[in-house]
Amino acid sequence: MTPAEFDFIAQYLKQKSGLVLTPDKQYLLDSRLTPVARRFNLPDLTALILKLRSGGDETVSKAVVEAMTTNESFFFRDKTPFEQFERMMLPALMKARAGQKRLRIWCAAASTGQEPYSLAMILKDKALSAQGWAVEIVGTDLSTEVLARATDGLYSQFEVQRGLPIQMLVKHFEKEGEQWRIKPDIRNAVKYRQANLLEPFRGHLTYDVIYCRNVLIYFDQPAKKDILERMAKLLAHDGYLVLGAAETVIGLTTAFAPVEGARGIYAKTAAASSLQAAI
Ligand SMILES: C[S@@+](CC[C@H](N)C(=O)[O-])C[C@H]1O[C@@H](n2cnc3c(N)ncnc32)[C@H](O)[C@@H]1O
């Protein structure tokens, strides 16, 4: 790949998905886009890039952007954000919302569904709906491919062995051949839809908790700031933002501040109410 081709594709991906690709990651382009070129009967990456440059073919563009996303996820990833949900966020929100008995949660980079389903399993085990609570979990992602997998709710033995306690597996999944399918009550607790975090957040109501984990790491500082500040507008005044272990709001925005003693969890600050950006 020539330097000009690299520059074009790096710029293209940044504009479409926010992904920042440095020259040392060229191997990723080769390994992930060569199969895409083959799928569209193109001889090599030069031909694929030419196709993108000529514009007009949405299917090729979508395949390229989706192939470059990293979709790694697993149940109860990093444990703490789920323990904190159960022990700290949920009790505080249930107390604050005791009147309306309604909670809304958004997993903003839901990938193949392990994150929203981990939350749905916690909520199911707490029997919230039996106590009259209405809890909505919305899972969005840029990639329709991962959302199709999330919707299907079918996981390999390897995937259910990563982070999922055995009693949760037995309780909330059914064996299907060599794989495991999540039970309908957990599956139906999550509503999925495609959404690009770079674009205006359409069709959302206010959330009590936003999980935005392990996606901002791929973006540059202005994109991170913009996304976080638009999220602040969608979060209830006493809601929580949950980021990945390697992510922070510090140095990006004053709209959020870390919740003391709860790593990776952020609350809105007074500065959030004076934000000018549109949602
Ligand atoms: C590494 S996964 C994180 C999954 C889950 N949140 C977790 O922590 O396990 C990152 C996800 O972000 C999605 N993603 C990447 N760029 C995006 C964008 N601009 N808008 C929405 N989702 C995006 C990818 O498709 C991928 O599924």
C-alpha cells in the first residue's frame, strides 16, 4: 500500500467511524480488508481503495468500515462495572425513582450483546419487573453485523466461558448443539438498533445509566469530547456514565466527574447544564 493510499483510507475511516489509524497499524488494514476485497471480487487493496474513492457503493463502504471495528466483548467484562451497577448505581437509582419505577439504560457500543445481557441478567435476578419496575435496555452499535449476532443471542462455548459465572449460564442459557442460546426473557429485555456515535443521537429518551465502554479508545480527543458532552445531555441529572478500564473523562470535558471510590464510573457535574452542543 502506498503512503497516499494509507492516508486516504485512514482519513476515510476517521470520517466514517471515528477510528484513528496510525501508520504502525497498516497490518490491520491488510489482514481485515483483504477478505473484504475478495468478497467484492477485487484483486487487492489498491482496487478496493479505488472503489471507495469513486464513491457511490454503500455496500462496499459499510463492509470496509465494519471490518475495521474491533468487536471484542465478553460477559461481565472487567467485573467491577457490573458489581458497581448492582451494589451502588442500582440501589441509588431505585431509591431516587421509587415513585415512577422506571429505569433506562443505554449500552452505546453493545457489540455482540454480552454487555447489555450481563445487565439484563443482573436485573432479572433482582426480580425488578415482578416488583412493578419497567426497565429498558437499549443496545446500539455502528456495526449491523455484530447487532445481528447480539439479536440472535447465540454464543459459543468459548464465549460463555469468558466471564460468565456457571450458575448464570445454567439459569439464563439453553444448550443448542455445541452452542448456548440466551433465554427469551433476557433476550427480550434488550432493544437493539444501529447508531453511529459520531452522528447526532436520534430517537433517544433520557437515560439513567450509559455504558460507553471500550469504544472511545479508538477515537481522537475532539471526537471523545463531543460524544461525551452529547451523552451528558441525554443522562439524567443523577445518572451514571460507565467507561472502559482504559478510558477517562479527565482532560476531555468537565461535564462529568469520577464517582469517588467507583473506578470507571462518572456522574454529571454542574458544568454539564451549560453545554452548548446539540445532542
Ligand atoms: C471493543 S467493542 C466494545 C464492546 C463492549 N462495550 C465491551 O466493552 O465489551 C467496540 C464496539 O464499538 C463499536 N463502534 C466502533 N465505532 C463506533 C461508532 N462510531 N459508533 C458506534 N459504535 C462504534 C464497534 O462496532 C464495536 O462493536
